[in-house]
Amino acid sequence: MKKLINTLFVTFGLLASVSTFAQNSSDDTELTVNIGESYSIEVNQATVAIDMNLPSHFTGGNESGVQDNHVKVTASGAYYVEAKTSGATFNGPSGTSTLDVSNVELVLTDGGDLSGNQSTLSNINSQATNLALSVTEQEVVNVDGGDLNRGFDVNYLIPAANASNFLNQANGNYTTTVTYTIVPN
């Protein structure tokens, strides 16, 4: 019996001590958010054409028409976009031509928010208007902050002053590749 009482005493003592130590406990963790630079650019129309096939085109020039959201940008911070051509002259129907790419100008305008979230867009510091194409990288837009899916409309045009340079060229397609590059600012 004494053994049973001692066992009960020890058991109750253990239970009492367990309940004494069964208290709430907590610990902490440190959460880190790693923010890095993220910049992307996309050209939406893979091919753009300017027709030079009417007498009025050779006197008054012509244009591609506005390419809506031709360049789409996502940037985590301030940025600028550069454009350059693949060569100083167009590739003609039978290879390299003497027709200079600078006869074509680029006009870029803000196409706005493409995210569908009505995002607040960053301020445009500068943008290209009637910038002659070149094999050298040229800044076409400069923006003071990050943007999510911002579009830029582009119109390629041959101004009247350059239209006569397209006279006496062989019939056919004259091509160059325009490369757009986004650069953190």
C-alpha cells in the first residue's frame, strides 16, 4: 500500500510539474524580401512596312502608320530605351544597297498602361520625335521610374525632305532590322 501511495504521489507530482511547464512558447523568424533589378522589352509587330509606290510618296513621303504599343516595357526602376539599325544602309533586293537608313525617321509616343490594373506610370523625361534611324544606338525614351507593361506607339516615316532619295532605286523590298534595348537609368 505504501508502494501504491508513493507511486500515486510520484505520478501526481509529475503531472503537476508537467502542467506547471506547459506554457505558451514563441520564437521569431526574420523575413527578407530580395528586390533586384528586372527589365524587359518586347517588340509587338515583327514586321513593319512603308509603301513607296505612288507619285505622291516620292514627293511628300509616306509612313508606316502608328504601330500601337509597338514597344512594351516592364522595368523595376528608372530606364531608357535605345534604338539602332543592323546597318547604315538598307539591304536591297540584290543585297546591300546605297540607300541610307537615316532617310527613315522614328516617332515614339506613350501608349500607356497595358497591365489592365490602371497602374500609375512613371514620368517620361524625354522621347524621340522625328529621330533619324542610325546604326548607332540612340535614346528614344527616358523614364524616371519603374513601369509595369507600359506600351509605346511608334510610327516610322519617310519625310518629304528625304522622299526623293528613294527615286532611281531598283524595285523590291529594302530592309533593315531595328533593335530596341532597355537600359537601367
